[in-house]
Amino acid sequence: MKRFFAIIESPLTRAFLVGFVVLSFQTTLFNTLRPFSVVMQVMLLCSAASGVAAGSESGAIAGFMFGFMYDMVLTSPFGLSALVFGFAGYMAGGVNTFAYSPRWWFKMLSVGISSAAAVLIYPAASLVVGVDGLLQTRVLGVALTVGLFNAALALPTVFLMRWALVKSKKQMLWAE
């Protein structure tokens, strides 16, 4: 029974459950709300926020998982979003390590920059796997909009992903 509770309380299980809820919001609410006719990438926001909250390695793993979940509902090549979202989580965690004790604005900046970079990388990566037509000049405006939106929502999402990915001392003592 103790092993069951250890699996249930593991960070990846919590991140999966958070990702499942966020995916439902991504495919319903944020698919219809399109400011400047841009679909807001909330799954990408969670990927970048997981890198800021738990570091580069955990951010890459969580970003890959979120991208894999998002690929399940997209018609793009399977694994492309997982690769790009994993990179975004790794990049956000890497940018965040430049500061010893990062302030709130630096967390927002690292989430925004890594989200915008991921939006720019996605059409280039899709061109590599043979999907044409995504690499246009409109991508720059989309990257700017998604980067600003994700930076604005970075702090509550970092808090949520810290809860999901970082075990507290109380949980660590109980699991032993």
C-alpha cells in the first residue's frame, strides 16, 4: 500500500494530472479565445513554467510529457510538439539558472523568452520532418503574442508546477 501512495504522490503523476486538466482547457477554452487571432499555448506555458520551477532536467521531462499529451490531439507529426515543448522546458530552466535567486520578473522573462523561442522553433522543426507551409512571416507575431501571454501568466503557473514537480520535506519523510 505504501508503494501505491508513493506512485500516486510522485511528481510525474501530479504533473500528468495537471497536464490533463490544462490540456482540456487548451482544447476547449483557449482554442476559441484567440486574441489577435492567435491560439494561446497553455501547454507550452506549463512546459516552460516547469523548467523554471524544477530546473532544466525536470522541465525537459515535463515539457516532453506535456508535448506528448498535446500531440495526441493534434494532426501534426507525432512527437514534434513533445520535442519542442521539452526544449522549451529545458531552455526555461537553463535561463533561470543564470540568476542565483531569480526575482519574479526574471521568471516571467525566462518563461516568455522560452515560449517565444519554442513557437519559432516549431515551424522550422516541422519543415525538417516534411510539413510545408508553417514557416511564414506571421510566425513572428504569433511568437510575440504567445511570449507576452505566457509571461503574463508565468507566476501562477510556476507556483502550480512547483507544487506538481517538487516534493516537500514532509512528503520525503513520509515516503521513507
